[in-house]
Amino acid sequence: MALKRHEQMTHYLKTFTELLPKQPDLEQVKADFLQKAETVGMTEFLRVRAISQRTIEREVKEQFSNFMTDAVAEIIVQRGLLDKDQIDLLGFVDEDPDDEFVAAVRDAVQVNFVYEAAREHHRMEAGYYDRALKNAGQKNEVQEFVKKLATSHPALVGPSTLHAVDEMIAELHASAPWMADVSTWTYKALRASYNTGQTWLALPPVILVGPPGCGKSTYARKLAALSGAPVRTLDAGASNASFIVAGTDPTWSKAQAGIPLQEVAKSGIANPVMIVDEIEKAGTMTTSGGSRVSLPDALLGLLEPTSSTSWECPYSRRSYNMSQISWILTANDREGIPAPLLDRCRVFDVGYPAAEDLAHLIRILAAGCLFDEVTDRLIARVQAAVSKGRPPSLRRIQQLIGEAVAVAHDPVLH
């Protein structure tokens, strides 16, 4: 039976944060210890920690023979063992207490011993946490970055129901009908994961191959926007693209974490959409130490399901669960795309929008801001350019609409 959305998300987020040093919270540790003590039995819990019943009774008598300690008095009040008017706020106890009062003090004394054990455990965990941060690197900025991730609670976003998936895909298809194959694949992938209870955006890696200006990156950004996931775009042709993805060793002068991990830390979202433009232009560079690095090599560990669940960041020198990121790569041509990427990604050949698709798209973009006559002339102009073998990019079409809107709002000179 499929797990509920909350249970699925909790399970994934636990695997994400378990790979991080977790800053211990004293109040949470105390609550956990008390719950365990009440589950196994207070006497047994304390006995394991070398606190006998004799020790407890001696402490109870001490609370009556002297002023009650603030810690015990506070526990009595917090647990509602006695009415507030039954205990003096200064901690003075009646010399002849009744059975109810004695039982309340005994309970509070035992809980106080539990809290002492919790405080000791917290001190140990705090020491581990401090050492874990230091092991992440000597630079303060590295430690701060790890701490930010360790103390955050990254969320998983996406359509919350299958009905919401239906609506998202319908709008996605309406915005780019010439990419119907991609939308259909996206729909099937999401339905398959949602049927198992994984109700957030997490797509297998995909490569969109098509001519410049056909809307590949626009489509990817639209998908992210409709799902509510943050999106980042990387240029595969940049000389340091591999380091931008994977990050660099903290000993480097310009060290930094990779952009995918930066995005998780910045947005608090564990499943952003990462777009890598023109992957066929990714080159290989040689480091000062003679090592050869490339963007495809840096991507492989993040695209592979088995390795992405425990991906090691060279910057923080820790592992993270990056398996829920959606990777959308684009290329103008299949030639030049490394074989390992083709093997790991679903590849779609995307064509330029047909004439009717362009007309439909322009009418959608121009709706409410241009007169129909102006929109018709713009469509004719674009289709004429297409017929001559000079199709404008979708970005250029949006610019043309913007220019037409600006002209329409210019003041009339007399």
C-alpha cells in the first residue's frame, strides 16, 4: 500500500538530513528521553543509568527536608502534577505532606534524573556536531554553509494531487503543443511516481534536442514554474561548468559549493529543476595539477539514481541526498553529446513550432495587451520569416510582442 504524502516526504527528508551533521536541540533531546523512559518504564530506564530506587527516595527526602529545588518545582508545574496553589513558588514544602504531594515530588525527581541524562547526552552530541563542522573544512565559510544545510528543513514541492498533475500538464501542453511527446512522457512519469505516494516533482533526467529558439529552455522553466520548484540554468559552454555543478575543494582560493547544492541551501527546496543549456558544447579542462575534468563527468554522479542518493560534495566534504533534483539538459544537435549522458537520459528530438502552433502561441502571449489586428500582423510577419528559413526564436517573438505593446502605449503627438 502506498505511503501517504507526509510519510513519503518525511522518509525522504530524513535520508537527506541524516547525511548532514545535525545540530542537537536540548529540549528535543529531553522530550525524546522522557518519551523513552515512559515507554520502557521509569524504573528500568533509570536503573540502566545506575540510578537506583534508593537514590530516588533519598532525593525525595532531600526535597522535603530542605527547600524544594527550582528544577523539581518547575517539573511539577509543567506536568500538572499539583495545582499551582499547592506549591509555594519559592520551593518551600509542607513538613507533613500528604500522599498526593509525595507522589508528585517522586515523579518530578525521577523526571529530573531523566533530564540530567538528556543534558549529558546533549553535551556529547554538541561536541560531535562541533567536530563535524570542523571536519567539513577549515574555512569559516565552509563551516557556515554546512551549518546552514544541517539546520534547515528542505521541503519537497510539486502538485499535491493527481488532479493537480492533470491541470499542470494541460497548461504545459497548451504553452508548447509542439512538445507534446515531452509533455506526455512527463505526465506518465509523474503519474507513476504519484501512484506510489511520491507526490512531488521528481523527473528522470532528460535531454531536449532541437534547433536554437524552438523553446527548449522556455519549456523547462515553464515546467518548474507550474510545479512550484525553483529553477537554475547552467551554461555548459562555460569553461568552469564542471566546477559550477560539483563545487570545488575548500583549499582553492575561489572555492564554492556546486550550484545545485547552493540552490537547496538558498531555497530550502530539495527538488529544484536544473537546466543545463547546450550540453553538446561541454568541454574538458585541465587543472593546475594535471587532472582532466569535464561537465559530463561531474553530472554523472548526480544523474545516476544509485550515486545521487549519497553524492559527495568536494566543497563541504560531506555527502547529500540529491536524488530528487529534476535535470533537463538541452542541445542543438545530438552530435557532441557524450555517450554516458545519452545512456542515462531520456532523449527527445524537438522541432520548431509549426505555423498553427506559432499563431496559437502568439495569440496567448498577446491576449489582453494587443488589438487583434496588431496580433494578426505580427503572426503574418513571423510566419513569413519562417517560410524564408529565418524562424525567430521564441525569445525574439516575446520581444516583438513587447515592442508592439510599447508602441501601442506611446503618446500620440500632435
